[in-house]
Amino acid sequence: MTWLVVLLFPSSLPLTSQPPSSLVQEARLHPESFSANSRLGEYYVKQNEFAAAIPYLEKARQLNPTDYANSYDLALTYLQVKSISKSRRLVTGLIEQHDSAELHNLLADIEEADGHVDEAAHQYELAARMDPTEKNLFDLGSDLLNHKGFKPALTVFDFGVKRYPQSAKLRVGLGVSYYSVGQYDNAVQTLCQAVDLDPQDTKALNFLGKMNDISPQYGDEVTKRLAGFVRLYPKNAAAQFYYGLSLRKRNAAQSAANDREAETYLARAIEIQPDFTDAHFELGVLYQDLQEDHRAIAQFEIATKQRPDFLQAHYRLAQLYKKTGNTALARKEFSRIEALKINAVP
């Protein structure tokens, strides 16, 4: 399974669209036609309706077992519906007939889905060495990141970016690799470059948002890119949250006017996604800094209700209860904090 990529789709999803009547009619009128079955199966694959695709792809393979494209689609479809053994048998058979990087990459996905981590890594590496395409390099680097091979991942993504300098996703991988080995300035700089290459690719959003306070040198650059995400995705709660948070962190003087601007974006994130616990917490912190204790308490209460083990929220809530004279509630919160600390001890 590759990093940042969803490989397995639920097989029980209802059909979201009806295939063209011409495809259905052709398969009905010509049930022994390889082309009719293969084309209808391929249509369902493209719609991510894998369970619906299987009978047609299987029938097409029975009619013409030597057709590579149909067999590959069938192997991929087996993987998506978690028929791992069927997928593996089909792919290994195809490799014996037609060894290719594409098949080794798919076999790596199969082994990863089956929990065979070492074999998956071997197959990803084989694919990347046979054909160092953007996809094969991304999948190899992603697999290494997933399994904490940070330095090898950095090497792979660095090579990939040099080979494909316009690839935003490879730069995201490189940025995460830099972060993973503690090279924070390089991480933020690289993620900003990824955003500049493809401003509509939101993969960099969460990473940039979480890194915006680790590299003071690039803090303003991060805020500028996050502002771009807000403009592009006004209904994206994470974009609103991270931009609001970045405004808070860039506001060294903590002026009330700047805090009110940050409040707007944090509140908007909650409006879009009411269960955004971190947004409730950060809005509570903002209100606490502004000495608006009752508004802060309301946000911390929501945060602790949504995430009962949120220790920082419990602590701030206890302090505010104590400050505002709610002694009994403060005692309860301090008791919860002690219980959480005890339960956290291994």
C-alpha cells in the first residue's frame, strides 16, 4: 500500500452510475465475445465499481487468457476487493509470461496488502530499478516512509525530484522525508515548492500546516501558501484551521487585531466541520489569551467531550474553572488529568 494513496476500495459500494446501454446490450447479445465482456469490465474498473467488473473480466479472460490488459485489470480488481490470493496468482503468472516493472509494482501492492512488508519493499524496488517512472519512484519512497526507512526514502525522493523536477507529489515526498530526518528548513522549503508547482494539490496542506512553526526562516512563506489554499478551497476546514493557526504563530506581538483575524478562520473551520477538535482547542487557547475566559471554557469543554483523553484541553479547562471560581469543576478536571496520566504510563 503506497503512502498517501488509497489502494483498497470497499467492494460493497453501490453502483454510482449506470454503464452506457450500448456496452450492456453488446455483452448481453454477445456473451461469448471477448471484446464485449472486456469493455464492460473495464468500464466498471474506471468507475471504481470493482465487484461489478469481476464477472465480465473473468469471462473475458476465459475467452482470451493471453490478453495482457484484461488480465492486468482483473488482477488489480481482485486486489481492490481483497481477493489477495487470486490477485497474487494472476500477477505471478503474468510475470512469468511478461516480466515488467508495472507487474512488480502491482505485486508490491499485493504483498503490502497481505502484510508481507519485506517482500513488498523488494518488489517496489525491483519496479523502480526496472523502470524509474514517477509512479514507481513515488511508490518505493512512500513504502520506505511508511515503514520508517527515512534515510533511504530521502535518497529515493531526492533522485526522483532531480529526474522529474516538475512533479509536485515527489516534492511532497521529499519534504516529508526531510522532516522525518530532522532537516526542517529543507522540509518546509520543499513543501512550499510543491505547492507552487501544483497549487490545487492539497497533499501538502496538512504537512505544511503542521510544520508552520518549526522553520522560522520560512514561516512567512508557509503562511502565504496556506492563504492560497484558503482562497482555492473556502469550504475546506483544514485550510481554514491551518491558516488561522499560522496567523497566530506569525503574530509575535499577539495583537488583538491579528488575533481577531485568526479567530475568523478558526471559527470558520468549526463551522465547516463541527467535530474538528483541534480547531475547538486552538480557538479556546486564543480566547484564553484574550482573557475571554467563558468563551475559552466553552471551546475546551467541547474539545474534551469530543476527545476525552485530550490532556492539554483538560488542563486548560481545569485552570480556567479554578480562575473563574468553579472550584468543584476544577477538582473534577484535575482528577481526570491524574487518571489520564496514570493510564498513559506503560
